[in-house]
Amino acid sequence: MKKLTPTLFSFAKVYCNLFGHKLRVSKNITNHVHEYTCKKCGMEMTDTADGLLARLTPRFKETNRYLAKIHEKRKRVFFAKAS
């Protein structure tokens, strides 16, 4: 069974629940996939394959690292051939 840990009360979380998150791009993975962080509460989100936003879980972090690695490799090969 999972143990539930109590979360601390935060006015930032209440603000985001009422008015929505203030997301900023924290990391560009590719031209179309980004990681976002909320300015108020610090929640991390990312783009999904559907084009929607989802919480940044360890699985999404791993996927984004892999995508960034592939994207960088393809950019290097493309620019190397163009020169």
C-alpha cells in the first residue's frame, strides 16, 4: 500500500487552483516539445504526443531527455551535410 504524505498548505497552490497556472517555458526539448514551470507554485508540465499538457513525471522526463538527444544528433548531422 502507498503511504500518503500530508502536503503543506500553500497560497500559491490555492491561487493556481482558482485562477490557473502561470506557465513559463523552462526547457526547449525540440521545436515543438517544451517543459514548463508554473511561476506561482512551481508545478512542472510538458507537452504530450497529443499536443496537450501533462504533469512532468519521471517517465516524461526520461522521454524528453531521449527526444532531446535524438533532436540534437539530427541537427548536427543536418548542419554537417549542409556545410
